[in-house]
Amino acid sequence: MAILVSCDSVSGFFSSSWGSGLKRDPEKLLPKINAGNALELANESAGDKKKAKLVAEKIQDALAKTDNPADQKVLLEAGLIAANNASDLVMVMMGNINVFKDPQVTVDRILDKIQTAGDVQTNAGLISGLLDAGKVKKPADLAGSAQDELVLSAVTLLLADAQSMGKTNPADQEDYLKDFGQKKQDSQNLTDKQKKALILAEAAAKNPGPFTDMLERLHLL
């Protein structure tokens, strides 16, 4: 045992040499995900972005293979939790919770804070994929999900959409939001991410929580 401990202390023995065979593969360690364990696995992924991304992807696979409404509801809720855990935006929101809860917060301040989340394209892809796999067409399809998870997902999609259009600073993103607010009533003028962000935001507004005012500032309500 002393020899093994000594080996592990030198150059990460269990991450290299023959020890690499003992290195844990997160994908192999995850059990098959279903409606019975999805929420637990999603919640356990907090603080581990790599694991959270993997859990979200596996939940998406499970969603695509079920037509059971009860299972879809649970898997969607868990999938959004995992997808948000895979993002830096969740830490930005937590670190600035009083700012985002402030009913008087201005849109430029919101945009300034969320810039530190960086590129959110990957997470937007996870969220969009989950909504597609869960056949989400209207806010009622997301009933039961917590407001904060829905808001995080909506903001992620909108921020990613702005970034994909080259709007990578608060000033340009504010112009993007004004344009979005003017045309959001006509779905034919909206991108796929914008449509999904509106569904998420409307579902969030139906649940009690502190972020309704923020959604209004971002023209999501």
C-alpha cells in the first residue's frame, strides 16, 4: 500500500503509465439515465461542468427515446438543471443574485454582468437540443421547472443568439434586444433560439420567483 501511495504522489501515477487504466472515465461511471435517477444526477453535477454537460447529453438521449409525458416532464426539468450546471452563467447569476433580483435593475447593468459568462454557444446547443427532444412547443410543456432554471436557460439562448450575430459587447447586445422586442410578436421574424427563449421566459413567469422583472428588462416578457 505504501508503494502504491508513493507511486501516486509522483507525477500522478494513476493518471498515467499503467495507472491510466484505473483513471475514472466519467461516462462509464454514469449509470443509464432515466426518469427515476435524472434529477439526482443533474443536481449532483453542480460544480462539475464536464460532468454536467455529459449528464445533459445523456438526458437528451433519454428524452428522445420516450413518449411518456410524465417521464418527459422529469427529464426536461433535470436536463435544464444539468445544462445550466455546465455553464459559467449559473455562477454569474449566483454571484450577482441581488443585482438580478433588483426590480429596478437596468438592462445595461444586466448585460454588463453576464458578459463574464463568456461564450455560451455550447450550452445554448444543449438547452435547444433538450427542448427539441422533449417536444417543447409551449410554456405549459415546461410546467414544474423552477423559475431560476427556466430564466437561466432563456438568458443563455438569447445571449448565444446575440453572440452568433456578432453582438459581443453590452452596447451591441442592447441594440439586439431592442430589435428583438420590436419583432417578437411575429414569430416568423424570430430565430429558433429567440422563439425558445420566449417559451422558457413565459413558463418562468408563471412560477413564483425573483427574476420576472429581469425578464421584462430583456424583452422576454
